[in-house]
Amino acid sequence: MAYKEYKTFDQINKDLEIYKIEKDLAYYRFKKELDETKESLEIKNLLGDTPKRAMGFVNMLSGPLKSAALTFLFKKIF
């Protein structure tokens, strides 16, 4: 690692400000990526449209076929 020589306190303060901005930027990027990861791991995103499609199919059925389809779905899910 190369050492930097400073001749004035203004040079030091300028570098410290730059380092602080870089640190803050890295923190906000990390926080944004963490929020995106949390969102992608939500149940609705993991399951997708599959439950909605299955319920749409079951709603098209009537009477005994509907109850049999619901029983089958619940047994598969649980």
C-alpha cells in the first residue's frame, strides 16, 4: 500500500470527505440490495402465479368435481 503525504490539513479533510461519501454510497447500495433480496424471498414471489391458476381452474368446476379438486389441492399443499 502506497502512503500518501499530506502538506496541509485541507488535503486531509478533502480525502476524509471523499472517503465518507464512498462509505455512505457503499452502505446505501448494500441496503438497496438487501431490500431487493428480502422482497425476492417473499412467499408471493416464491410461489408465483401457480396458486392463482389452480384456484381459477377449480372455480371453473362445479359440484362434486370442485370439492374433489379442492381436496386434492389441499392434500398436495399440506
